[in-house]
Amino acid sequence: MNRSSKLLVLLTVFLAVVYAAIAVFQYYQQEALSSVSRRSVSNVVWGVAQMEVEYHRLMGAVDRQLNAPENGATDDLQLRYDLFYSRASVLDMAEAYYLLEDKSRLADVTWHVKSFFSVANPVFDHQNPQAPTPEQLRVVQNKLAGLYVPIRDLSLEALQSGSTMLDRRTLATQQQAVTTRWMTIFQGLLTLGLVVALYLQYRQREAAAVVAQEQKLRLLEAGARLETEAVQRAAQEDLFEITSALPLLVYRLQRFPDGRSRYTYLSDRAQEILGIPAAAILQDARALDNTAHEDDRAGLIEASTTALRKMHAFSRDFRIRRPDGLVHWVHCASVPRALPDGSVLSTGYLQVIDGIKERENRLHEVTQQQRVIFDNIPSGLIFTVDGQIRQCNVGFAAIVGLPVERLRRRDLGLLFATPQEHEAFRAQARQVMDQGQRMEQERDFQAADGRRFTGRLVGQRVVVQDFAEAAIWVLEDISERKHAEAELRRAKDLAEEANRFKTDFLANMSHEIRTPMNAIIGMSYLALKTDLNPRQRDYLAKIRQSGQH
């Protein structure tokens, strides 16, 4: 075997080893690409979104049951709770832990939800034939209100993580395509080396070998390009499927350094929420910006510009006016990301919140009314937690003679002359309230300046989360009323004594007058038996008649 043949054999063996290594590398590369493609995030994002939707429906059902219990919506409330309970199972999915980057947020939301279920499960137990009471529903309502921010943040985190996962999938696909291309080029170079060796050995086969290798390279590149395009289309379809299932408008807005902006993606809720086709917004970004209500537009632009300049997350509630004239409250939230070309890509969503705003307005009105009543009632109102005054009105401050600010964090001991009196009162009040009864007592109290006054103190235990003992007290200064009652009793006694004196006087006077009168009546009667002239008889008859009456 000559030198050229040995060189050819050696080169053939070397190329065989290299090709085997390339084949192994491409096999693992294909497996990695398939693994990335199989990681679907739609179930987790859809599940979190459905959990948020069922949360709002459950909140609405609780509000309706509290506000209009006569409508008999208990079955609907039970159904809403069961659906929310089933949707919350998404928090235990392994895909959720893999998808969400902020593991502490997932753990925090899971803790809040489980804490809510620990309170709500006894209320909505199917084995309990009784309907939930208003007090139980208010407790559930308070716990639900505490879930609003964690669930909303988790939904936004799921959207962001889903988008990030899709971006990673696209990036991994692009990197795999680039690697495949370079491996193909490297393989081509090795093949070219083999062709050169064959050229030195077999000049006649040089042209045919080169043509064959070139065709192979073109086929490999075409195959890699088609595979990349297929993966990108699959990723785009997954994103559209996920966002279409959400009850909100998901978008991606790209802002360029020269001031231009365009929407690179819109879900199919644009027509439903904004009344504008998605195609019109993709063609002209100002079509969406112009829907902002004229009274909110300036503040919206300022807040958006500030968040973009600082590269902070944007979140704001504002009104929109649709082309048909309808006005809706919406919540908009987005997260910016700087791109290598200097532009900024913001991923966010737009959600209609008319129901939430209406509940907030009603709650604000009720709170203002309660505040006016609380501050203007003449009696003293006190809210105590674990024996300390947390809140009081100006009526109580006026009774004890201290400003409201100095009364907070103090106890009711300031109303008693000695600590012993206060401790005795606390023990009696705790015993009465532990039995679910109202504590009521009239006694002498002491103001801050030492002045003693008669007051009526009434207290009732209330349930407040995170506190062992909470109560509401009403204090009335009844000193004037007690003084008036005493004066009335004194006047009554004086009147009764005067009436008794009058009766005794009349009885005595009647006796003193009746004694001589009897003699006059008797003598006039005897005189009328004698001979008298008419005038004398008339006089005596009148005397006798007057004496008898």
C-alpha cells in the first residue's frame, strides 16, 4: 500500500470518527430542541387566568348574597366557590413551579389561598345543610379582599413568565439553527478536505464529488430553515392560543428611539374591549392611544412616559371611550424590556374593571357616611383592641377633655379614679362579653382634669382578624339627666308635702267652722218655729240654708 493510499485510509477513518461525533451532537441537539418545544406553558397561564376570573366571580357572588339575600343565590354562591376551589389547583402543578420565575410569589399566593380555604371550607361545606350566615360571608368577603393583590400579581407574573418562556424557546430555536448551520459548514469543510484528498487520488471524480457535496449542503440548509420556521410558527400559535383564552387584551408595544411606536402583537379581544379591530391598531398605534378618555389622557401620558424613562413597570386605572360612545374603566399594566437596537418592548394587558370601580365607589360612599356619623354623633364612640383605644370620635374626646390624638393607644383606665376600679370593671366586662352579651353600666367616671361625671357606658364584642379581643363602646354623659331626675324627685316630694299640708289645713278649718255653724243652724231652725213677720222669716231661712251648704 503506497503512501497516498495510507493517507486516504487515514483520512477516511478520521472523517468517519468526526462524522460520528457530529451525528451524536446533532442527535442531542435535536433532543434538546424537542424538549424546548414540548414545554408548553399554556396550561399554567390559562389556569392562573381562570383562577383570577373565578376569584372575581366568587367575590361578586358574595357581594350579591350580602346585598340581596332575598334573591336566593346560595346555590350560585356554592357553585362559584367550588369552581374557584378547583381552579386553585393550578398552584400545585409542577409546571407552575417550573414556569414562574418568582418562586416566593407563588409560595405567598399559595399560602394566602390555603389560608382563605381554611376559613371558607367550613362555611361552604356540602355536609352543612344550613346556608352561610351574613357574619360568615363578611369574614369570607374580608379574606377574599386580601387575595385580590396576590392573585392579580400572580396573573401578571404568569403572563410575563409565559412570554419570557416563549422568548427563550424562540431564542433556543434560533441558537439551534445557528449551531446547525455552523455544524453544516464544518461538515462541509471536512467534506471539502475529503474532496481535495480524492482530487489528489482520483482527478476524474473531482467534479462529480463537488457537485454532490454542494447539493447536500443546500438540502441541509433548507431543512434547517424549514425546521426553524416551523418552530417559530408553533410558538406564535401557542402565544395566540394562551392570550385568546384570557378575559383581557394582551399586547406588545415597541417604542423606537426616534419616537415611533408600533404594536407587534395583539390578542383577539381588541374589538370586544376597545370597539376597534386589531388590524387597525397594528397598522396605526395611535388608534389605541386615542381611545383614552379626554379627562384621563394627560395623566396617562405622563405616567407612561415616566415609567418608560425609568424602565419601571407601568400600572394604572383609567377610562376609555369607545367609538360607539360607551365609556369603560380599564386597568392597564405592562413591563418594559430594552432591546439591542435601542428600542423598548413593553408586554402588558388591558382589562375592563367597571365592576371593581363600582364596588370601590359604593364602598367609598358608605365609608364617608359612616365617618360623618362617627365624627358628629354627640355620644362618645370608642373602638378598643386588646384593651387599647384604637379609634375614637370627638364626642368621646370632649367628654374626657383630651384631644383625639392623645387618646389613641391608651386604655379605658383613664375613666376610672383608681386602677382597682378599672380592673374590676374589665373583669366584669370580659365575663359578660365572653357570654356574647352586651356590657352596660351607669356609674361615676372621671375626666382628664379630675372632674367627676355620671356616665352610661355600653360595650359589645366584635370579631376582628389578628386580634384576640376587640369591642365597640358608647359613652354618654348623663350628669345633667341625673341632675334633672333628682330635681324632679325633689319637686315631687315638695308638692306632695304641700298637698298634705293643704289637706290638713282644710280638715282643721272645716272642723273649726262646722262647730259654731251647727249652733247657728239649730237656733235658726228653732226661731223659724216662732211667730215672725215675713221679712224676719226670710232672713232666718236664708241663714239656715246657707249654713247647711
